Amino acid sequence: MKSYKIKVQLRGGSGYLETVELTEKEVIWFLNKNDINGCWTKLCQSIEDRLGMRIIGHFNLISYFIDDEEFPLH
């Protein structure tokens, strides 16, 4: 299976960057194009449950990686 990660940046002054490796279930939500908002919410909740990192409202999504190749979101 391919490795998927997302890069997020802390909102505010520091601009701290964090790269988060996604689980298999999180990858399914990340790749889902039919329910983007619902799947994004599930993905972020899963990361919060797993790592204690609250993305929504605190971090901006910057890019994603597939097998260490980085892709911009826009």
C-alpha cells in the first residue's frame, strides 16, 4: 500500500509545520470525492483521537504526500 501524509501549518504567529502520516481508514476519507466535507471532518477527528492534534480551527492544510512525493492542494 502507498504511504499517504498531509502537511499542516499552525495558524498564527509561529507558522509551525507538521506532517501527519495517515492510517488506511484516514486515506479512504482523504481520497473520497463524494462527501468531501464529511470525510474531512472524520479524517480530522480520527487524527485528533489518535494523536491529540486538533486540525480544524487550528491548522491550515498545506499539501499532501504519496510515497514521499509532495503535491500542492491548489
